[in-house]
Amino acid sequence: MNSFDYCNPVRIVFGEGEIARLSDLIPKGSKIMITSGGGSIFKNGIWDQVKSALAGYDIVEFKGIEPNPQYSTLMKAVDLAKKEKIDFLLAVGGGSVLDGTKFISVAAKYQGEDPWDIVEKGAKVNEAIPLGSVITLPATGSEMNCLAVVSRKEQEKKLPFGNPLIFPKFSIIDPAVTFSLPERQVSNGIVDTFVHVMEQYMTHPVNTPLQDRQAEGLILALMEEAAKLKADPNDYQVRANIFWMATWALNGWLNVGNVQCWATHMIGHELTAQTGTDHGRTLALVLPALWNHKRKEKGDKLVQFGQRVFGITGSDRDSIVDQTIAATKAFFASVGIVPSRKEYGITDEICRKVAKYIGDRGKLGDLKNIGEKEVYEILQLCD
Amino acid sequence: MNSFDYCNPVRIVFGEGEIARLSDLIPKGSKIMITSGGGSIFKNGIWDQVKSALAGYDIVEFKGIEPNPQYSTLMKAVDLAKKEKIDFLLAVGGGSVLDGTKFISVAAKYQGEDPWDIVEKGAKVNEAIPLGSVITLPATGSEMNCLAVVSRKEQEKKLPFGNPLIFPKFSIIDPAVTFSLPERQVSNGIVDTFVHVMEQYMTHPVNTPLQDRQAEGLILALMEEAAKLKADPNDYQVRANIFWMATWALNGWLNVGNVQCWATHMIGHELTAQTGTDHGRTLALVLPALWNHKRKEKGDKLVQFGQRVFGITGSDRDSIVDQTIAATKAFFASVGIVPSRKEYGITDEICRKVAKYIGDRGKLGDLKNIGEKEVYEILQLCD
């Protein structure tokens, strides 16, 4: 295990009906900007719950943060937040709304010329508008971390950034709000959760037996609950368990003292930036190919994962690795995701472009050995 | 899964040599009271590291906090902290030193008549002297929670209390400091960790598949590392893994949304208060007997634990439960703890006294059905 320095101060308020507690969580007298996405919260009753909980607060609304939140949209929100002298941001929606709001919170207080520098150049920020969330989609884990991913279409960029200032002060997770989600988003969220865990697990080994068991345990539970969800999409307990797993997968509890990969996400982000393919689907496409390509250096973990999670037996390591990759694809298929490069419109030209773009920014992976050549090779191995 | 409200803001600084970072963690200009125990830190080099890291700070020392920290001792520290106008407390030692310091932190700011009321009557406190820790013993998990257990000998009491004000601002965990620990304390700590996990797992089921897998994963890893420690007590990685497990076992990550038992601990505390037996040893004595007594209501979890952790097969539930209890005792024995009521001086008179004392305070357990009669029966089932 490596040395580490860890702190996660996010307060999680979890359970059905907990949106009603918003006024306990946001300082009295705050002027709040509520950010939201494409409008589903206005149809499924979430907005009514939020408004009713915040009766008496001075509220400004900012709607229309899109999936893969765009810099241009977010800068409009930044202007509004400055103009209205907002002192609390409340994101109501999925990971894109929350990630976008995290950007707004630091961009609105940024002293430099262009807030995009916070994302692309790691420019220093000293202050942020405090933020909270009512998270409506189990997927990103953004509700309990200090990470965000934002996009800049005109530059074909989708980039992550992190800063302790963007930890939400609180996140309300009401699993009942997920009943109205389209099946496609639920499936994407399950794959996203799976891959978040794997980015922190499927690396070269650094002697982390506890973290390994926790990652494997999360996947075992996720597979069980995903099967139950298929059998009964209206089971509150299953919805609750899956949401908590999504949060757990990216709140830092799995990676303390560990190394991390994140190459699948970085390649996936670029494929989304180029083709608009759902995030979860690009991950399902890239992960098995990347494991296949890096089967030597990830071999110990691939074998351990196959044995402990899928119960694969035998002594031939290559065969165990093949079976582990096949079982992972089968799990993705079981939640309805059978990825296809062709179907997603990922041409050879796009593969070359993505590879070059990533290669120009440096090497990926826990061993920093995935550059332009390797990204192109991995994309060739995709289905 | 139940609804929950969770926040744990403790910063963990983990790794060899990290004591040197103390001055980054304590506000400049603070007047610090350093609390410690029986003196081992003055022999093993920890004190020198602390003093060197805090050169330039105004420091007051309070030594001699004993195992099962005593109210009378702690009140002397409270008086000193008030007299010296201390504005930061640094506990350097094991769980007893840290728990005692947590009491000092709130007692020194308590406005009521007798600070013992905070412990026994849950008296309200609004303020505390901020505290940090250099934790030297993997066992209590006190380094990353807002709980403490303190004793009052003259009243034969050993009681827990909790308050968000007593979360340490930080805890430094340097696994290398554990090399000098006596084997007995290391064994006690391993059993304490095991039982902390079980108090949050071995309950009636409330549909917590993720939390279950995490608890089972921790025990699987703990058993593996305990065996490695026996083979090579000088392996830093094993020491690091065991320390992180001890912290993990009681930082709240396992019990969110779950129910908890804690009857083993409450009975164990009273046995320690009566006989002075080590905390870890009273737990090893009581846990198997309590499982045996509550084999019906804990049956689903006992079977699941036996199957998933010990690999017990077969279909006879009673037999699986018996084997699970036997395998747990065998694990305790493997780290050198074979508990004995007789050896620990637990007479029938003490059993009756402990049972009555607990019964008078109310019922224990996740189902609140362990009263005087049941405690006495459980003690009769002990080895």
C-alpha cells in the first residue's frame, strides 16, 4: 500500500423523502441558484419537492445544462451567478448537471482571464460558491467527490478536473427518484459504476488486499442487484442499493493507498467528444479491449478478479484472462449493452484522431505507458 | 437498506515518516497540549519525531492516560487544559489515549456541573477544543470516528459516547510505529477489528448487499494479513494493511444504512470494568457465546458469513452456524487468543453483577432483546 492523504467531508442524506430536508442543509437567507438539465425534473415531481422544501428562500433558476456539460452553457450560468450575487448553488439532476455546477462554482470566483484554464491547465482557484446536490442518476459518483468532467465542443474536448473546493457540502440521494429514469440511463449507470471500480482495481498490484476485496465485493453486489433490477424494476431496495454502489464506486474509499488507471475513461471521453456516444457505452466498448491489450501487466489482477468474482477455475493464466474478459462482456450484455464500434460511428479516421489527440497530451494508465500507438491498437481490438 | 445521514470529515495522513507533517496540520501559533499514555512513546522514538515536527509551537504535556482511560485522570487534564488556555489537543498513543483526549476536548468546554453527564446522560455540549492524533495502535478505529469509551472506576463503569465535535481534525497513521508493539496488543487489536466489523454485520438482515460484501471482504483480508504477520512480523506492508483495516472497521463506512448490534462490546466493557481483562480478550470470549445464544435471529447472516468467508458448504443451517462459530474461535486462536472465563477471573458473582448492571440500563442488541436474563445466559455459554 502506498502512503496517502485522504479527506472526504461530503454529507450524504440518503432515503426516500429526504428532499424535504433541504432547508436544514442550506444556510438560511442564502440566495440560491438551482441548476438543472433537460427538463425531466419538471415532469417527474422532483422540482415540486425541491421548490416546496425551499419555500422562503430567494431562488434563481438556471435550466438546460446538457449531457456532457458544455463550457459555453456553463459560462452563461457563471454570468448569471455573478449578476445575481448567488451564495449557494444547488444542482438538481444527474452527473452532468452536478459536474457542470462544480465548474460554475469555481469559475464564478476565478480571478484569471479564462476559467477554462482551471480545467485544461490546472489553474489555481482559491474560492468557490458553496454547492449542494439533489442527485437523480446513479452513475457518476459526483455526489460524493471533488471531481468533474466538462466539455468544450468547438475544441472537441472533454476533460476532467478536481479540486477540494468542489466537494458538495451535501448530497441528497432519494432512490425513489430513479423509478422514472429511462432504462438506457440505468444501464449506462450500472456500466459506469462497474468501470469506475475497475479503473481503481485493474492495475499492476501494489499490495492492497483490503482495497481489492472491497472492489470485488462491490462488483459482486452490483451484479446481484442488476439481475434483481431486471426481474423487478419497481423494487425500492434494489434501486437504493444500486444508487449507494454508484456513490461508493467513486468517493475515494476504494483508491486510498492504491494506484489507478483511468485510461478507459480517457479514451471513452474522446470517443464521446467525437461521436456523441453515451459515456457508459464507450466504456463498455473500450474496457475489454484495453484489458486484452494490457493482459500482461494487469495479469495478476485479471486472474484474481476472474477467480474471486466470476469463480473461474483452472491454472492456465491466459485462459482465465480470456474468460474474465468474456464474463465482463456478458455482464454488460445482461444489462442491455452490447457495444459496437461500427454502430457508434467510430471510423478508422476517428480512431486515429482520438489516438493522436490523447498521445499529444501524454501517456495514460497506472504505468503511464498508453500513448498514441497503444490507444490506436486498443481501439482496433474493440468489437 | 435504511435511510441515513452520514458525514466523516477526518483527514487521514497515512504512511511511514508522515509524523513529520504535523506542523502542516496544526494551525500555526496554537498552544498545544500533547496527551500520552504509559510512556512507551518516549522509548520507541515516536515522541522525538513529534517534538521535532512541532519545533516552535508552545507545548504542554499531559502524560499517564491509562488503558480504559479513567475519569479522574482525564479531569486532571481538563483542569490543566483550562489553566493553560490550550487551543489544540494532540493525542499521541493508542485508542485509550485518543478516547481520553476526546473526552478532555468536550469536558474542557462543558458549561454544566459535571462533565461525566456528557458520557452517562448524553448531556449537550456545544463546543470542543479541536484535536488531532498520532495513533500508534491498530485496534479501536478511534482515529477516524466521533466515538470514545471512558471509565469511572469508583462507579465500576465503562461507557461509550459519541459526538460530531470529537471527530479528530486529522489522524496520522504511520504503520512503522507498530513494529515496537508487544505481540499481545497486536493480537488484541486484530480481534477488536474483527469484532467491530461483526457488530455492524451480524444482525438481522435489512437488505444491505454492498455493506455485507464490504464487511466480509474486510474479514477475508484481515485473516490473510494476520497469517502473514505471524510469518513475518517485520513486513511493513502487512503492518500497513492491518492498520488501515482497523481504521476502516469503525469509521462508519460499513454501517451506513445498516443496523448494528454492539451487545458483545457492551458486555465486554463490563467484564473489563469488573476484572481488568484486556478489551480484545473479553470480546473473543463473548462473541461466539452471543452468536450461539442468538443463532435464530442472526441465522441468515451467520450462514452467509460461514459460506462466503469460511467456505462452509452443506445445507443444514444449524451445522453451518456451528461451523461458523468454531471457525471464528479458530481464527482468534490463530492470533494467540484462547479466551477463558476462569482464567479471566469471571466468577458467577461477576456474571450476575454484569447482567444486572446491563439489564438495569436497558436492552442491548440490534433487536433490543438482550436484557439481564439474556446477558447471564450468554455469559454461561462462554468458554
